[in-house]
Amino acid sequence: MNSPARSPRPRLCARAGLGCARSTCEVRHCGLVSLLTRAYCGTMLDPQTMRVALGGVALTVLILFYLGVYRPTRSKFSGWWSVSLLCAGSTTSLLLFNGTDLQVIANPASNVLSMAGVTCVWFATRSLRRRRLPLWLLGVAPPAILVPTILGNPAENIWAGNGPLFIYMGVLFSVASVEVWLAWVARRAGREDETGGEAVVALLVIAIASSALSVFYLVRAALYYTSGPTSAVFESAVGTVPTTGFLLVSLVAVTFGVSAVGWDQRAQELRQAAMLDGLTGLMGSSEFTRQAECLLAGARSDGHVVRLVVADLDHFKEVNDVYGHAAGDRALVAFAEAVKDSLMPGEIAGRLGGDEFGLVLLDVNDVAAIAHLAAISEAFETHLDRLDLSVSTVSYGIAGPDDGDTLIDIFERADVALYRAKADGRDRVVKYSAEVARQAGSMMRRRATDREAAAPHADVPRGRG
């Protein structure tokens, strides 16, 4: 039976809490105010519509970011960010099933993807400083949220498991913001030709956005436990509509920033690859020389003590001849690992060529430098034992800023000391001095004379060995 006709009644928008009428033609002559009021109270801020908008934007940005940044660069930052966008878009889409029979499945799945997404955001920020990623967290945290979610009866409660989720997201956004702030500081303090003004600004925007997200989710967690998710305070401050809007604004704000950072990370990786020796992972000769120049200049201006070391593997040619070049490469890598493990903060090492290496030691006198190098030799021997290559030792030459005016002069003095170490029987450390230079000069002149005399009859080895 049809009910009698009634005049249209204005319906109040309870979600907005403004008591404004949505009814039809009764709002007249209000111009722009009427339009904005109806937009606020109508579908523009309806939770489902907001979720559709956020999910659509997230998936659109994902496609553009994947095609425009990740595929050309393959940088770790852009890769993890792409995964986080996929999780964000999928999470928002799943929430559209709230209030349906599928809520019992969609709600837990949404929580799991939210945990995975924010974890990927943290991984992306950690990759900015090339820090190790605890990948095990992806296998632990997302499934763990299922416990409180299932206990919270997701079939009836749309907020099931959200308390622990909000805490986790707040904490992860906090540590992510710390990573970005540290990366921003490091880039600002970098070399002028490597600072990348666009990347610095992008990192600043991402750092601010991640900091704001961390505060937002920590406040959301606090209100969840103190006021409850159905309270007016929670709904108006951090409810579905404010949260979706805040996420939408944040996503739009950082989109161009993460693109710039993705390309910048690739450029940094290429620059890093150009600076490093491909076999050992130490600096190449040119980069080592450049950084050694900077350390030497800084030490002279600050009054610090530095020592330049030239190291050379003993009998390395014989290692290659007897065991093969693959074994020689393993010996070089083993020495590089021993050096890396021994370097103190600020100290540098590089492969100068062949089996010759350079190190710059900071704030050490001659005695401490010799002890430091002896420890490297012991570590090198340990590495060789593991490789069944106990066939090589190392000789070292040391020089300091007082031994020359330029880095080239100091290199030459350290080289002379290394020559003396080889001549004295190898497997030792020699510090440059005037006496060492005199004796080494005599040895070198005598060897040159012997070489000239023997030249018509036999080849005399020219390497240090």
C-alpha cells in the first residue's frame, strides 16, 4: 500500500554534524555558500566516495610512477614506494566492502595490506642511506595484525584490530621520517656538485609529510583507546573522512617528491658505481685521491694527525701464476674485506691498481698506525685461511703530512717506505724517514744498475712482488 504523499523534509547531515539541510529546492538564493554547504554535506565527503577517490588516485599514481620512475631507474626507493602504493590502493578498495557480507574477509585483508604498505614506506626511506632492510618484518608484522582483528569480530565491527594497526603505523611513519630527515641532512652536507637541489627539496617535502603522518596516526591511536572509534571527537578529528582526506593530500604532496628522489637515487647509484672498484668494493684510485686530498686539507686546518698508507700484497704474481687469477681475485677481495672491517669512522681506503691499496688513517701516531696495520694483516690471514689461500702477506709504507707539501709528495714518500719494506723481507710496516729514503735510494740505484747489466742476457722482474 502506498503511503500518502508528503512534502519533502530536509534531511540533516549527521556525519558532518552541522545541521545543514540536504533537501532539495528549499535552499534558495544562497549562491556560493549553498553550493559549498551541499558539497560538504553531500557525496563529496561521503566516506565511500572519499575512499574511491583515494584508491583511484593511489592506483593512478602507482601506474604512472611504475612506468615513469621504477622501470627506467630500478632504484630500491622507487621499488618499495611502488609496492606501498599498491598496498594503499588495494586497502582502500577493500574498505568499500564495509557493511556487506564480504566485510568479514575484506576488513582483515585491509589491515594486513595497511601493515605491509607502511612497512614498505619505511623500507623505501631506509634505502635512501643504503641501510640494511629487515625483510623478515614483512613476514611477521602483517600476519600478526590478524590476531587482534579476528578477535575483534570483523564481521560486525569495522574497527576490529585498528588500535594496534594505528600504533604500528604511527611508529613506522616516525622511524621513516627520521630516515628521511637524516638523508636530507646528509644531502645538504654533501659535495656541491652532488647535492642535487631538486632532490634536497623533495626530501624536505617527504620528511615533513612523513612527520605529519606519524603524528596523525599516533593521535589517532590515542583517541581510539581513550574516546573510542565511535565517539564524536574521534569521528570529527581522525575519523574515516578526515583520515582519507589527509592521506589524499599527503599522497598528492609527495608524488612529485618521490619521483625526484627515485631518479636521484639512481643517479647516486651510478655515481657510486663509478667511484668504486668493481672487484673489491673499495674506492677507485681517482675517488680515493680526491677524498685523501680533502682529509689532508682538513687535518692541516684542524691540527689533526693523519697517516697515508700504501699497501701491497707480497708475491702476488706468484699467487696468480700458481693458483690462477680467480684465486688472486679472491685474495684481493679478502684483503679489502679485512681493510673495511678495520676502518674507523672517517677513514678511507681504495684500490690504487693491481694489488696495491691506499689507506688514510685518522688521529693515529706512528706506533698506533703500525699496530692498526698489523691487525689488518692478521684479519687478512684469517680471511685467507677460510679460503684455503694461506699464500700471501702484505707490506706497508707509511707517510704523514710532515713528509711532503702535497698529496703527491706524501704518496711518493709512502711508496719509498713500501719499497724499503719489500727490500727488508716483506710482511712488515715501514715508516718513511730521511734514513729510509737514503737507503731505499741506494737500493733502487743498485737495482737499476743490475738490471742494465743483466738486460742483454735475461729479463729482470720489475714489480715489487
